[in-house]
Amino acid sequence: MPIVHIDLIAGRSQDQLKHLVEDVTKAVSKNTGAPAEHVHVILNEMQKNRYSVGGVLKSDEK
């Protein structure tokens, strides 16, 4: 049973997230041979003030 963890900054629509997990599931199933119903996708959404790049919070970017 493949388990995929995806960390992303919050802000995408429900429809975007739905398509993301559908596409990831198809890709994992195709490339591993695992049945789609055995592919688990976990989305971890972070607020912009909880994620930084180069010491700068994403919420502080201009």
C-alpha cells in the first residue's frame, strides 16, 4: 500500500485538491502497479506564517 505525503501552503480550492489527489493516485498506481484503491494520499496544508524559505516566512513575502 503506497502512502504519499504532500505538504503544501494552504489556499487551493477543494476542486484543485480533488484533482491533485486523483492525478497523484493515477501516477502512483501506474508506476507501482498498486491498485488505485490501495494508494493513500495525505495532504498537509500549512498556513503562510508557518512556512519559510531562506529564513523569510511566506506570509512576509511581498
